Amino acid sequence: MSWVQAILLTRGLSRGWGGICGATLTGTPFSQVLLAAPRGLHCSAATHSSDSSLVPRPPEPMRGPIKAPVPHEELFGQASSGERDKASFLQAVQKFGQHNVRKRGHVDFIYLALSKMRQYGVERDLAVYNLLLDIFPKEVFRPRGIIQRIFVHYPRQQECGIAVLEQMEKHGLMPNKETEFLLIQIFGHKSYPMLKFLRMKLWFSRFKNINPFPVPRDLPQDPVDLAKLGLRHMEPDLSARVTIYQMPLSKDATEAAEPTQPHIVGSGGDSRGVEPLLPHAAGPRLREGWLG
């Protein structure tokens, strides 16, 4: 017998003896251990521990996802007046700058502020977007060399800056010189937010007057004014006149039941006559008809 075979035989015997000792300590009869030991010489004590391991355990009840608290959420709930307006929004932004001098977590705060802008009615205010860009630390995320420019330097911060510009684009806001100055200070000339700014500056200036019949952003609430606006856009003749015919309210009618007088709004010139009514142009009583 060579020394290699002796070493292997010694290892096998030691493993088998360890399995026998472990099974004996758990209470397994010695006869069963002798029958099972020569098969593999490495019996596991866990297989003979108890019969309860063979019975499947009932599945644990499913736990719902734990909702993590949104960081900086408390800043938007500490408004002194209690109203959600531009003043309270600016107050929340100022509190973040005062209590967090090093501006840690500024990316999470900017994303949160972008989602809260519609609730505070400042989603179309360019000064508020510039204020959010001013939260970024300056001269930190600018690439220092060509390698940093190729491998997007601070990608999470650049994506956050692009998100601010995309929300401005969604609401039709043209960035100004202050926006450009802030982007250069924060990300530098060779960055993706600056590229987004240049694209917005190019296409916004070209598409600004593409509609020959622009519609005001805030539409009037009066149905008569809405009808006049719609007829002016439908009538190709610029010299056409818009005529409004209103009937006086009856004596039995109340202002709460009929807030507007029954009316007909028509448009037309001397040669073409009067155009048909808009579906929304007539009042509650006179819905359909023509003007002769």
C-alpha cells in the first residue's frame, strides 16, 4: 500500500467515524448506524435528527411591502399659512438650503419638488425652475478631462438636471440666460443637460410661432367668450363679425338654476352670411339652429 492510498483510507475512515458519532449522539439506534455507515462513510447527523424535517412546513404569510418614508417630505408640510401656493413652495426650498448647508440629498429633494409643483401651482413659473437648478452644488459636477466627458461624469446628477429641463419643455417654458448660466456653473459646457438646453433653445424658437391661430393658455370660463373664440378660429375671413344674441331671463328663472342667459353666437360677413352655431355656443335653451 502506497502512502497516497493510506492517506485516502484515513480520510474516509475519519469521515465515517464522525458520521457514526454524530448519529449516536442524536439518539439513533446503533444497528441502523452500522448498516448506513458503510454505504458512504459520511453520514450526516441532520438526516437522522428527527422525523419532523420530513413534514413540510406551512408557508409563511406574505408581508406587504414596507413603504419607505420619502426624504424631505416634511419640508413641504411645514408651511406657516397652510396654503399651497408659490410662497409656501419657495419657503420649503429655502428651508432645505438653510438646514442642509452641504446640500446632501439634493437630487432626491429636486425630484420631490418637481412632483409637488403642480399641487402648488408653480409648474409654469420659470423662476422656480431656476431656483431648483440653483440647489445643485457649483463647480463639483463639471468634467475635468476628456475621460470624464466620455464616461458620463456624475450621471445621477446629470439625469436630474435633464428632468428639470424636460418638465420645463412639457409646460412650454423657454429657458433664459439665467438657466444657461446655472447649467454652465453646475455641469459645464460639455454635458448632457447643456446639450438638452441647446436643443430646447433651437427648436423652441422655431416652433414658437408655428400656429397661425394661437389659443390662449388660460381659456376663458364664460361660455359666450368660449364661443366667440371658437368662431374666430373657424372663420377663414378675418373681416367676419361675431354677433351675440341673448334672450332675457324669464321672471320665474333664478340665477342659481340658470346662471347664464339663453344665447346664440354667430359669425359671418356680408357676402357669406352667418356661420352655423358651435355645439357649445348656444345656451341651455337654444342649443341648435341657424342664423339667417
